[in-house]
Amino acid sequence: MDKDIEDMTTQETLRAVEVRRQVLSDKSIIEMIHRDDIKRIMSESIEVKQQILDDKSFVERILKCADEMIQAFENNGKVLFCGNGGSASDAQHLAAELSGRFYIDRKPLYAEALHVNTSYLTAVANDYSYDIIYERMIEATGCKNDILVGISTSGNSENVCRAMQKAKEIGMHTIAFTGKDGGKMKDIADILINVPSKTTPRIQEAHIMIGHIICEIVENTLFRSNIW
């Protein structure tokens, strides 16, 4: 092989080795950063939950939510949920825990998320306004002493606020799952569950935890104690 060509090949090989070494080094740094992110995010989530655990009044409000739902179900009432985006997913999730089952085989409970009929949702949003999609459903299905759980991390979702206002007009009990400030919903709700965080993912993680706690208390009270 020509010496110049051989030298060029060697230099290219060395450059390739150096590039690979740099890539591996960068990857190692990135992985280290990601590990730190995982620990930070989990720590933030734990901190929010610890604040809730240490707040006696917050714990009492969670218990009051469960008590209200138990009374509603004992009187053949229902629990309705509404939210947008991730909060809509939480609404549907929690409704399913009640209408299906949580831990034990038992009778179904009447619980539903208001966004599950997409034909209704798109028709009303298109013909009227997205702001009234939940309000109209409450007007159609809500009864006195039923419960509406409105979920909004900001507490300001207009369609959820309007639904809660309509629920109060009907005589329903209203529960708001929000973030730290509570937004507009804090002045509407009978019970405010305002998670002590301003970060949407941390708020949503706490919402589902609190919802699960409520579902477990409701199920245990109504079925393990043989009330039903």
C-alpha cells in the first residue's frame, strides 16, 4: 500500500476512534443527567404527597369527599366526573374504579365521566361552544344530591367551572380537584382538593392518588362493611 494512503487510512481510523470515544462519553453524560432527572422527579412527587400527608385539614377534606360519595350512593345517587386532557383521563379512570370495581367483586356504582360520548361532545362543541359541553350534560343528567367532581390543574377550565355552577343550581354537591391556587373553582366547589403544587404532572399524580384513596374508602365502607 502506498505510504501516503496508509497514513491517511490510519488518521481516519484514529479520528473515527476519537469520535466514537466522544460519543460514548457524551452518552454517559446524558445517561447520568437522565438518572438525576428521574431521582429529581420522583423526589418532587414524593414531596407533594408528603405535604398532603402532613396537612390534617387536607386529609379531612379527602375523607369528606369519600363520605359525600358514600351518602350519594346509599341514596341511589351518582357521581359524575369531568375534566380536559389528562384530567379527562383521570375523570374516566376514577369513574371506572367506581362503576367497575376497585379491589373486590361487588355491585356496580353509578359513576361516569361526562366526555365519553364523542358524538355528543363534538356536536355540542361545534353547534354551540366547547365551554358548555359539560354544563349541558349536567343539566340533562344531574339530580339533587348527586355529586360532580371537576378536575382541572389550574382550577380555571371554563367548561368545568360552568358545569360546577350548573350542578350547584340543581342542588348537586361539588368537589374540585385542582392545583395549589384553586383558581376559579375554589369559589364554586363545596370541597376543594387543591394539591400543593403548581406543576401539572405533580398535580395530576396527586389527583389520581387521592382519587384512588377515595375509591377504596367508598368501596370498603359500602361493601366490606355489608352496608349493601
